Amino acid sequence: MSEYAALPLKSAHGMLTFDVDMPERAVLDTPALALLTDLAHGPRVSVYPDDPIDEAIALMKRAGVRMAFVVTTAGNATTPIGMVTAHDLLGERPMQVAAGVPLARHELRVRDLMEPIERWHVIDIATARNARVGHVAETMRATGKRHLIVIQQRDRGTIVRGVFSATRIERALGHSIDETMHSRSFADVEAALAPH
């Protein structure tokens, strides 16, 4: 006999909805949260700085993602120290880095190609709640980044809450971000995202 009682159950018939609908299609005026990968409600893909790049690529392929967080662990705490994308790990960049070190490509580690946390562009979840897909797309276009990290203040400090992916946004829009965004300065983007 268990010391735990079963939880009371309810019927789900006719009462369920999603907090934010996940559209297959979106327009620039769609609320941005509709396309946020919310890490509070789903798993994140993490790699370690000393992982060989081919292992990181294989993990990302299995998970079906194009970006992974680079983390360190101490006890029960996992701390992000960077990110790495499929673009970082594939193509010419690994060969260029390997030639400059010099190392063979298969000797490269995630730390050799990751973008350290100090170079991330982040927005707060409160800003994301007030933003539209067009704001996020323009921020990506203005910064040249294909991922935009969303943070949230908590009692224990600042956490990574989620991530916007250009690939997901482009799939929902049906075209690349650059096709519809006008050339604007980063200051214009910050002004558009500022709380009113």
C-alpha cells in the first residue's frame, strides 16, 4: 500500500484550451509568444564545452533542433555558458577554426565554436509578451542572429526562459525574415520592444 493517495481526476471534455495557440502559420502581427520555444514547458538540448563537435551535431540531429545550449554542471546546478548552432558546427567555420589552431576538424570541441553567453542578445519575457512576430524578426535581422534568447527574473536569479528561432519563424511566415523586413537601426527595434 502506497503512502501517497491518487490525485482527484476531472473530465477534460469541453474545457481544455492552450495558453498560447501554436500556429502552423503566422503573420508579422501574430503575438510573438505563439512562436516561442518555452523552456518552462519543454526540454532543452544541452551539450558540454568539451564534447567533440560531431557528437554535438549527432545530438542536435536526433533532437531535431538547430541550436543547443552549452552548459557546465556543478552539483545539481546546470549553468549555461554559451550556445552553438548547426551553422556553427557545419560548413566552412570548423575548417577555418581548425586551420587557425592548428587541429584536425575531428579534434575540435564545442568550446572552439560556441558563442559565449557574453555575446548573446537577450530580451525579458515581459518584453516578449508585448511583442509581435515582426518585432522578433526585425530584431534578428538587425542583429544578424538566428536565435533570440528570452530571460526571466526569478527569486533565485535570472533564468533562460525560452528561445525564438528564425527557422521556426520563417516556417510559420512562409518566407525568410529578410524578405519582409525593412532596413531599420537597432535603436528602432529597441524602441519598438520597449514597454509602453
